[in-house]
Amino acid sequence: MSTLKLTKTRMLEGMWQGIITGSGDTKPDIAVTHGNTDVPDFKLAKSDTADHWSLTIPVPASAIADGIQVIVVTDNDAGQKIGDVVIIGDEVTNIDQRAELELLRAELDMLKRAFRRHCVETS
């Protein structure tokens, strides 16, 4: 199970900002994706004053559209989602419910992995 925790601090001028705790001085190995595409320009910097890492994600232009758009942050070491950024545009249609379904699938996959790991550990 991932020990990383992602907390949003703010979103300003197309930049989503948050903090990651739980990795100490070791730089967390994370991935940021929108749909099936990596968001390559995110920045991860160690805070000088506190025991956390600052995460800055530039919101891709493709995530600014009608409906529900989801940017997912994943802990690569644990293979688990640690957070997401949900952007809701002007009109939400039935097609955009796919984004909500994507979130539910990610949560279900996380629960399945945790349950399987629990079964192995308690056997």
C-alpha cells in the first residue's frame, strides 16, 4: 500500500499545486496522466522548510473542454493512485460520464490489489 499522500494547495493560472507527504527525503516516483497520455511537464521539488515535496502540474490544453476531465497522479512504486484533479467544463453529457467511470475503475483496481495483498498476507 502506498504511503504517499497528495494534498491540494491551490490551482492558479492553469497550474495545479499540491504537496506530497510520506516519502521523507526520497523523491517520490510518480506519474501524472490525462486520459491515456502522460503529462510530461509536472514539477516535483523538495520543500526546504517542511518534510514534503511540492507538486506543480500544468493543466494540459486537452483537459480544458466541455464535460468532466480527470488528471490522475499515481505512485509508480506502489502502483496506486494517490490523487486526481477533476475539471468540469461547461456542459456535461452522457459521453463525459466515461471520465467518472475511469475514476471508479481506478478506485476498484486499487481495492482489488489491496484485497489480494491482504489475502496473501493473512494466509
